[in-house]
Amino acid sequence: MESTHRIDLLSLGGSLKEADASRNDLCEKSATLKAWLPRIDEKPALRKKVLSFVRDYHHALSSLGPRLKDGAFCFFTLGERRVGKQTFPLVGITRELLLADNHEEVMIIERVLPGSRKRMAAKNNQGATMAQEWVLITRSWRADL
């Protein structure tokens, strides 16, 4: 890549173009996202970042289906970060986006992370670290079969 700016632009959520225009479509697929967005509605720049990320994330998740065998198991290890001082419900949003794309939920496993794994961040006091993660397990079903 010619620059770090170009890498950022091509990364998930890198382009803010049409971010707000994707809101209705994404909220139809994810009630969790629809319920969470009002928390940041008064911060348009942050809302656009979130919507552009979820739009690109959904596109990436949607591209999995055609590459998988019918009934394939999928495993997603997820953490919920903070956005605008609010916990962003990535697990619920991921689950709903996958269900909208012909996945079936098998189970969600919650795992509390050992405190020793995040020593430096805690030592530096640079902010809260994730204390837990989730493994979302789905089965992918092809819509065209």
C-alpha cells in the first residue's frame, strides 16, 4: 500500500461515504444495533464511524456464505469494546447479521479472560481492557439450495 491512510481507508469502516444511508438496512437486520445507535445519535462523526464499520463488517460476513459448504460450522471469537464510552454489543450484532444471512445459531460460549493476560494495559492504566470474550458458533445454510 502506498500509505497508512490508504490502509485505513480500505479497512473495515475506513470509508464514511454513505454511512448514514446504510442505517435502515443494517437496523432491519440487527435489532441490537437499532437499539444501541440512539446512544450516539448526538455524535454524528462517531455514528458514521460505527455505521461504516458495521456496513463493512456485514459485507465481510456475507461473503462467507458462498464459500462454505451447506451446513458448515462457523466459529467467531468476539469481544465487546467501548465506543463513545458505551459498550458496543458486537456479539448480538454479529449474531443477528449472520442470522439474516442464513446462519443458524448453535451456541454462544462466554469466557472470562484471566487477569494475567492483560498485564501491561492494566499496569500502564491506559484504559479498561476486555475482561471476557464470546465464541459464537453458527451453521451456514445456503439460500440457493
